[in-house]
Amino acid sequence: MKRYSIFVLIVLILFAVPVFASSIGSIKNVDGAAWIERGEEKISAETGVRLLIDDILKTGNNGAMGVILHDDTVISMGPRSEMVVSEFVFKPEDGKFGLLAKFIKGTFSYLSGAMSKLAPESVKIETPVGMVAVRGTNFLVKVED
Amino acid sequence: MKGNLRLSCILLFCLLMAGCGSKRTTLVLLQDPGGTVGKIRVTNEQGSQTLNEAGQSVVINSNADAPGDVKPMEEAKIQSLFGKALEIRPSEPTKFRFYFKFDSVELEPGSTKVLQTAVQIARNESSKDISINGHTDRSGNADYNYKLSWRRARYIQNLLEKQGIDPTIILTTSHGEGNPLIPTADNVFEPRNRRVEVIIR
């Protein structure tokens, strides 16, 4: 039993902690077809699934999903949408901040989190036709195919 | 002639590409949940445009076009374009604050009863993502405060786990003096910044 506990502990330290520590947020709401592409892996979107940097979030024809990042930025996507968070640094203890979300196609809602309050210039949203600078706020984006 | 044909083909190809992949983009600014209105600015190589009133919108036809004029968008149009994204949008996370005595991991008396409410909400919402962030005010140096806010955050984590909250859904961090509730100059005593925030998503 003791040996088993130690094994579990080692596994936790080796795997759970690094993934956990590098997670940038999690999925909160899902409707219809929605998934994450992480390298070769395709992960079905479910409440509580942790997001990592460079995960590609996608929704199908009737899909939709909503995520909350660790600084409480709230992003949701409607059907046939695709996005990537390619930079996320939220370290108030070191004064380090950075958020770059790429809205590739589809419909999105965006609600700023703590990052926009602490370091608004570090938040950028990229669309195929231009960059969006955000001053603490709430907005919608539609990118046509 | 041969050159002309090649040029025509290239032009035609460009037109087709522009037609099917223009990536026409629409931005709409909304009011913040708190009632205020922020600002967004969209910029590409052709120009930029700013939205600073609720309901304003701008269309950018392609990255070869400057952003268009700012125009109001009616609520009905907003719903027809963005209904599904708005419907699925998570509500803002619920936040609880525990306040601590100066330079201490001891809770202020008023904060002890916050625990039960926080645990109840976490259970009711079947939360799978809870953050515990420790904070200090700006009296003392930043390194010391980072460690102090760790101890505060761990203390609250321990209390939540004792109440049966699944440790694997908890992420605990220390923000030291870097994320104050009430911004102050350095070395200022501010009881409202000596806190741990529990964020239930």
C-alpha cells in the first residue's frame, strides 16, 4: 500500500504538476461539436478540460464553447469557429504579462480579465485582417471564411 | 501575348483568392458587465479605427483595406450574428475574498464565515476549476511579500480541501504585492490588499 502511494505520488509529480502548472485556463461551457487539437491529439471539449498554450480550439457546424483563462478573461466561440491562444503570461508577482489570442475564423465574444486592468498594452487579439488592442472591455468579433 | 496570358492568369488567381478568402471581419463593442464602456482599436497596414461607445461596429474587408467607418449596430443584428457565441459565454467566475491580519496568516474575524459560502458555491456549480491567489499589501519588500502571500494561499487551500473540495481542481498561486485590489505606492499599509481570492469558475 505504501509502495503504491509512493508510486502515485511520483506519477503526480512527474505528469500532473507540469501540465497543471502550464495550463492557461479551462473549458467552462460546451454545446454540440467542439474540440481541441493539441499537436496530433484531438481532445473532445468538456467542462473542466485544461487549456495549454497553442491548443487549437474548434467548433463544428452546430458547436459552441466558452472558456475562462487564468486571469479571468472570458472567451466564447459560436459555430464553425477556430482560435488559438499563442501567448499567455500572467505573473503579477514578477510584473510579467502577455496575452495573444488569434481569432482565425467564426464568431467570438471577448470579456477582459485582470490582465487588461494590470497591463492593458500586453493584451492583443489577432484577426486575419488586423490586430486589435484592448482597453479593458467587452466585444464581439466575426471573421468570415 | 504569352506574357499577357500569364499575367491575366495571375490576376485572375489573385481576384479569386481575394473573393473566397477575404476574411472580412466585423468588430462590435459592448458595454462591460459593470456598466462602463472600454475601448478597442483595430489596426492593419492600411489604417486603424477606434470603437469607444457601446453598440459601435466596424468592418474590415480584407488586410488590403483600411478599417471602414464606425457605425452603430442594432441589438437585433448583434443577436443574429453572434447569438450562439453570446448564449454559450460563461458567466464571470464567482470570487470570494479572505482578509488577513497584518504580516500574518491569521484571518480577520469577518472572513472566517466566507469559507462555508465558498464551499457551497463550488459544490452547487460543480466547479472543475478553482484558483486560489494569495496577495499582500505593499508594506515590506516584494520577495518577502511573495512568500507571505504563498503561505496565505496555502492556508486557504488547506481549509477548502478539509471541506472536501477535490485538490486536483485547485490551482494555487501567489501574486505577492503585484496584483493589489487597491493600488497604492510602495510601503503603504492597505488592509484590503492583504487577502486571498478564491475564484470558482
